[in-house]
Amino acid sequence: GEWFSYLSPILDPRGRVIYVLELYRATEDMDRADREITRRVGKIGLGITLASSVLIVLFSLFFTRPLRELTAATRMVSRGRFDHQIRVHSRDELRDLGHAFNQMVIDLKKYTADLARSTAERQKAQSELMFAREVQDGLVPKVFPPFERAMNIEICAKIQPAREIGGDFYDFFLVDPDHMGAVIADVSGKGVAAGLFMMVARTLLRDNALHNLSAADALARVNTAIFADNPSSMFVTMFYLICNLRTGKVTFCNAGHLPPLWIRSGRVDVLETPGEAGHGMAVGVWEDSRYVDAEL
């Protein structure tokens, strides 16, 4: 209704009702008071909520700013800007993290520069090695059959270095109009040094084989020349033969090389050098190495 009534009896010492206290209050006043209390509580709650939100935002901006700076700096470094440094003014672990990040950027810049320089040097060295391989590959003959005047001789050869430049090589050439020289050889070691030594050995053999019908004498001369100027103590094993293009007679000498295989009439034999000389000593090991000719 429109009124709220509350009644309470008043008792005497004997417990008898002597009076009734009745309280009247308009319900409109009570509703108005309730709404006022609710309004005030709402305002206070809203103020607390807004204040809390502002404080949270302020604290978040204050404490997460270094982290956001680190995140932005990481993006910049990922794009290649290695000169970027960050400044962290806090005195906690974030400062240590900022200093570590700046040092990382410095180290990364140095590493990137060293990597670019070493890559360029490696590419340059690789290009030089490939050029050296082309030069070395051009030294071995690749025209088959090699001699138009000796159609009764068939030669086929192929070489595949284990690296860009190797020490193995083969060669064949005319000693004179009636004789052909052929050699297979293996320089000790691999790489550029072996390739250079191979070219020296090839040149010396060609020079000493011209008009020389003794395979052993040609190898002995090559050995003397190499031993006289060989500070690196390298050596080369060689199997060298001289073939008479008219008669088919072959004079050969083995200087420490694996013996070749001789195939005839369906039978395969190892072409050994008879006598005490055996395979002979590799070229460039001893100054007075002894080499002997064998024939077939």
C-alpha cells in the first residue's frame, strides 16, 4: 500500500501489554531513499572502476614500455637495421635485458659483416678453383683417336678429380714420328698444390721424352729435376710407356705406380716390371732412384 506500518507492544514488569508503539512510514519515502542509496553506491562503484582502470592503464604503460620498445627494436633488427639501440631506464631485470639486447645487436652486426666478407672470399676462391680446374682439364688430351697417322692405335681416357683440382693425370704425345708416349700418374695429396705439381711433372716429362726412346731414362731425368727443387717434398707415381707405331713394340717403366692391366686374348694380366727394380721408386723421393725399361 501507500504506508508501511510497524507495531511493537510495550510490556510492564508483569508482562502485560500497557501500550502499543506503532510506526508509520510512507512507502514512497522508503522507495525514494532506496533509490538514492542505490544511485550513490552506483556512483561510488563507477568511480572506483574508472580509477582502477586508469591506474591499470598507467601501470601497464609504465611497466610494459620497455618490453614494447624491445619488441619494436626486434622488428627493426630483423629488417637489417643493426645500428639501432634501445635505452631502458628501469633498474630491474628489464635493464639487464636491454643491455643484453644491445650487445646482441652489436655482435650480430659484426657476425653479419664477417659472414659477408668470408662468403665473398669463399666465392672468389671457389671461382679461382673452378678456373684452375678448367685450365687443368684443358691440359689432358680429349681428342680420340689422337693421331691420324696411327689409325692402328686406339686410345680412350677419362678423368674425374675427387675435388675441384686433383693430382691425377694422364697424357699421350708423339715422341717422334714413329713413336708415341703415354703416361698415367698420381701426385701425392689433393687440391691446388697437387694440381700445380701435376703440371710441373707433366711439363718435365714432355720435355725429357722428346726423341728419347727409353722410358726409364725419361723418368730418371724427371726425377732428377723434381728432386733438385722440391721444398714441399711432394712426389708423383708414374707409369710411362713408349709404343712403336709401326711394329707395336712397347717399352715401359713403372715409377711406384699401381701396375696396369694387360688384356689379351680374353685374359687379364697385371703388367709387372721384371727384375729387381719392380715398380721402381716414385718420382721425387730419392735423387739417385734407379729405373729400368721393360718391353712387350
